[in-house]
Amino acid sequence: MTLIFDILDTYHHLKAQEAQLHYQGASLTNPVAWHQSLTRNWYLKKQKRDQELALLETVQAAACWPIDRVHEIHPEVPNQCPLCQQEVDKWHTCWTCPNLLQIDDADIKDNNYLITQIQEALSNDQHLHESLWLRGLLTTEQITPSQNHNPLEEYSITVRHIEYIPSEASPTEVKPQPSLNRFLKQHLPKPAPLEPLDTPPAYNPPVT
């Protein structure tokens, strides 16, 4: 089993190196933690929310085409946000556009604190995990347990002796249980009485 896990880990490492060369994949320096990253996908699929699932998979696959991506391939298309008319970078469409905070939607309003958080991080030149914030993909180094979760070297175990106290009933007192025959007689339906058979007349031999 260990050999199988080693083969899978090697495969995921090779795929991570390949993914770094694609759009919004520069931060995939470690394999993607697929179990944690796809938890929301499984929930939406179970709820049969197909439109939300399709949108989420499009974002995770980096299949979105914001203005800046289109501008890289077609320079004749102006790199300008249609909402705020500002120049667009990779963070603008999802996080830094000022019009995002004005959208009247419950789901977006609940996540406005994330918009503020990432805008402050970008203004302070802090490092942000591109694939996490733009594609929702966790990598293995982001879910590595801290030292607080490591197994303890010593375990303090206390064994206590609990004195047995017998119950008030005598151990020799046994309640009689009905036998199987009695149970069947009580619960099975009684057979219907047999109808009398037509008996042939008695044979009387002739007297000679």
C-alpha cells in the first residue's frame, strides 16, 4: 500500500510542475489537496445545484476569460474594466474592482470582509497564494498540521479500580422463560377443524 501512495504522490508532483506553466498556476508549487479543494463541489453535486457547480468548476479549472486575459491574446481589445473603467489585472475582476462592494447580493455581502482583506494585502505587497484566491485550490503545504497536532511523546494514563457492587436480586433467581412450544401455541393461529370424511357403509358378509 505504501508503494501505491508513493506512486500517486510522484504523479501529483509532476502534475503540479506542469500546472505552474498554465494560467493562474504559478503558485501551484506543491500538489493540490484535491479532497479539501473539492469538498464544496461534492456538496453542490449532492444538492443537484448544477449551475453553481458548473460555475465553481470553471473557476477551479482557470477557464474564465476576464478582460486582461483576452487582452493578452488580442491586444486590440482594450484592457479596461466594463464596470469601473479602470485597467484590469489578475486581481481586479474577482477582488479589487470597487464596484464589487456595491453589489446587492447576500452571498457577496457575506464575503466583503475578504475583499477588504485582499485589498489591504496587495497594498502592503504581501504574498498571496494566487491559486487559492483566484481558483479556490488548496495545496498540500497549506493543510499541513502544525506542531500542536503532532502525537504526544508521553501519554498520562490513569487506571482506576471500580469496585463491583452486586444488585439486590439474588444471582440464583432466574425468571422462567416460556418454551418455544408454548410461544408457538400462543402466537400461531389455530388450525381449522377437519371436516368429517364420508365413511363407507360397513360390509356385512352374507350368511350361508
